Amino acid sequence: MKNRMSVPGIAGTVFTIFMALVWIFPIYWAIVTSLKLESKTMTNPPQWIPIPLTFANYTRVLGESGLFRWYFNSFFTSIITTFLVIVLCALCGFAISQLSFPGKNLLYWLLLAGFMIPGQALIVPLFSMLADFGWVNSYQGLILPQVIAVINIIIYKQFFDSVPVELRDSAIIDGASTLRIFRSIYMPLNMGITWALAIVTFIGIWNNFFWPFLITTSESMMTIPVGITQVTDSFGVQYARTMAMAVLAGLPVVAGYLIFQKRVTEGIMMTAGLKG
Amino acid sequence: MAQPTRQNRKKANETFSVAMKPPRSRRRKLLMWRDAALLIAPFTLLYLVFFIFPTLRVVQLSFTDAPLIGNGNFVGLANYKRLLGDFLFWKSLKNTGYFVLLTVIPNTLFGLMFALMVVRLKRLRSWVLAAFFLPNMLTVSVVTLIWQWLLDSQFGVFNLLLGTKFAVFSNPDWAMPAVAFITIWWTVGFNMLLFIAGLQAIPKEYYEAASIDGATGNQIFFGITWPLLWPITALVLTLQLIAQLKIFDQVWLLTRGGPFNSTIVMLQFVYREAFQNFRGGYASAISIVLFLVIMVASIVQFWILRSGRR
């Protein structure tokens, strides 16, 4: 490593800080705009800090738009989907890792094939099927197609493979059932990755735009990412209010990231194919 | 948490085959099958219904004149023939390729650059990392709302500072580069994280040995960092290519494919034919082509990247 106190070292640090500020500026500008009076958003030269500072845009957005409803929809959808993804994928990964049964290889290859086929190519039959079920604008329609997250099975299989088998064998001798072994040995030993996967899954579902955009047409069933695009149309060019809404929409996940930073990073590594 | 090591994994596999493969009795074998069936059933059921079935169905639909909802009549290859003569199809294919060109390699290089910038920091590290990564935590519609405001032709901060009234999203030449730039701003943090992990995995001894030998910064980068980082670079490029070929959200939210279809992309063409023109069969054929494009591009890239390893 080069000495960081050298001239090129300092220049590099200065450039790094400059780039970081450039990169974060759009978020800064959104927050600043949201705290201005509507009339102050259009001044030339632009006002770099909000004077006077006002929270009126936030109260208005919360009062007038369906934001609360979309928060609820996003929260409900993300929680249930994440729970299902974790439980179903862990169970399936456990069976593939620790049990032998006919058709196991076929199942595994079928799951791997899922990586090759992009879900976006399936929207026509998927939507038409859900329409037949009467599931357009429903929580089932929002949730169930998003549970198919095969990568989690692969990750669980890999981690379950590396749990020492002595633990399992002694439990079998003690007469523990398969489910008991799963619950009392395999899951507790892998709680770290479970939290990482759960947080990353939650963020992914919360932020997902495409599927909710297709399957919800009534405003009361929309999630945050889709709902806020409707409000802009009715707000017109009221940028302070629009930015207040953008900030409110982004806040939960950004806050979650800042709290669980390490887990998020770990989860991203694993789902990208790098073991944590 | 048990750290997986090569030894215990190998051991696990050995014992797996010894202890589990030939169960003591027929009864135990059947019990294990039953347990396995119960464990895999919930996911497999959803997988069959929401993935395998639609996969088969989209192929079948592509040979019909089905509307969005319901069956249609078998029309053979008519949808595919029509596709070849459809101006919008070629336009969307070209635009998708252009978008891929504008994003995949720049996004990877920016990710690498930011990673190199972050890993040498000490006290400022977590702040700088957060600055580069935070956009990635925003949902796409928040990203587009923020950038629509920044690039607003009347009161957007860039136009005010430059004293111009440039409406970038209604300019056929600049709309796509703008969408590409916003995509990079949004997603580069993800690539950066992967590169940081890769850089940290390179043993420090290599750098120490190189600096003792008096290697220059360039020699160190191209002699150690770049070759050892190649697997990560290849991974990032692959993930990027597949992700960007499926572009839809940003384009839809920023330009709706316009102006004059200058930003219409393949997935949007699928959406448009299926959900706006209610031509499910035709949209299915486009979906198949999209799938094939992704498949071929991934394979070609795989070969290129493999030879790039040297």
C-alpha cells in the first residue's frame, strides 16, 4: 500500500470525497427540496439550504395521498413474502442437502433451470393465469409469484451441506424426527445467513416495481413503488411535495440499510453468488 | 456460525453417502421419502404453478393469436414471421442493445473505481461507502422522481446552474444516455460491494512483496489486482449484462419509451403488446425472443470472459 500521506495519496482522498459528495447530491437535493416552501423550489439561483424550513409538504402528502395504505400494502406484502421465501426455501434446501429421495436430481436441475429463464419473459401467461384465479388486485397475486426465489434454496443447500454430520447422526440415534433435526440443529446453526437473506429479500420485495405494477390496477392495492407514481400525475409540478413523498417512500429501506448494514452486505454477497 | 471448510464439506458428503444412502430398513427409507416429500412440497408446488407452467405456457401461447386473457387459435409461426417485419421489434432490439452498451461496461468500471477508492480509506470509509451505495437502496420510482426533478427543464438544478432549458427526456438523442446514466447512479453501489469483497480477498503479502521489489502503482494494479480480481469482474459483467437486457422500469417511468420510440426496449415492447394492445400471443413470441437474446448474450459473454482470464 502506498503512503496515504503522500501528495498523490491526499489528492486521491480529496477526489474520493468529491465523488462521494457528487453521488449523494441527488438525495441531498431531494431532501432539501422537500423541506422548502413550494415557491422557494423555483428560485434562481437555487436555494442550497431550505429557508424557511417547513414540514408542511410532509403533512400534506401524508394527509392527501394514499401513502398510508401503500405503506401497509408494501409492509404486509414484504413481510409475508419474506417469511414464505425463508421458510419454504430452507425446508426445500434442507431436503435436498440432507435427505435422499427419488427425483432429487430432477428437482435440483429443474430449480437450476430457473436461473436461465428470466421471470420477465413469463408475464403474459402468469398474468393471464392470475386473472383466471381472480387474483388481480389481491395480496395472493402480489405475494405468491414473488416467493419463487430459487437462489435461496441453493444458498441454504450449500450451508446445510457444511453442517457437521455428527450432529445430525447423534440426533437420529436419539430418535429425533427430521423436522426436529431441521428446527433444532440446522436452522439455529444458520441463523446468521437466515437474517441476511431475510433482510435482503425484504428489501428486494419492498423495492420491486415490475410485478406490483402489473398485478395491481386499483390504487388501494398498490405498493409504495407503484403508488407514488400515481400521485405525481395528480400533483402536477409541485416538486416540494413530490420530493417529500419520494423521501417518505425511500426512508424505511434506507433506515433499514443503515441499521443492518453488515447483514445487507452479507446477504447481497450470497445472493450474487459469493459466499459470505 | 459454523464456517464451511473444504474438509468438513468433503466429510459431510462422504458420511452423507454412507449414512443416508442405504437406510437400514425399507420402513426407514419410506419414512425418509415421506419427510422429503413434505419438506419440498410447498415450494415445489408454487414453483410448478408460478414458474414451470408459465414457462411451458408462454411457448405454447407464442404459436397462437391469444388475447391477454384466455386461449387463442393455433397460428403456427405467424407471430414470429410478423415479428421479423415489425419495425418496433427491431427498434426495441436496437435500443436494448444500445442501453446495454451504455451501461454494462461503464457500470462495472465505475464499480471497480469506487471500490478502489473506498478500500484505501480508514476513518471516512463507512461514510464514503454509504454515499456510493445508498442510491441502490431506493426503489426505482423514487430514483426517477428525484432525477426528473434534478433534470427538470424549467427549474431543475442542472438547468438553472447551466442557464439552459434543456429537456433531456424529450430529446431523442439524449434520452437513452440519460436513462443509462441514472441507472449507473442507481446501481453502481452493488457492483462496488462485490469488488470490495474481491479486493479484500487478495492476500496482503502480494502487495508487500511487490512494493519491496519496488513495483510502481500501475505495475501493482495490472500485475496483481486486475488478474486476481478477474473472477469478480467476470461475475459483475455477467450479472450486469443479464440485468440490463431486462431493462423496463426506468425507461417506463422516465420516458414511456419516447420520444418517437427512441427509448422503447424489448421488455416494454412485450408489455405494450400484452397489456396495452391485448395481443397475448404476439407478446409471448416477443418474450421468447427476449429469452433467447438473454441466453445467447450470456453464452457469448461466458466464452469471451473465459478467454479473457488467460
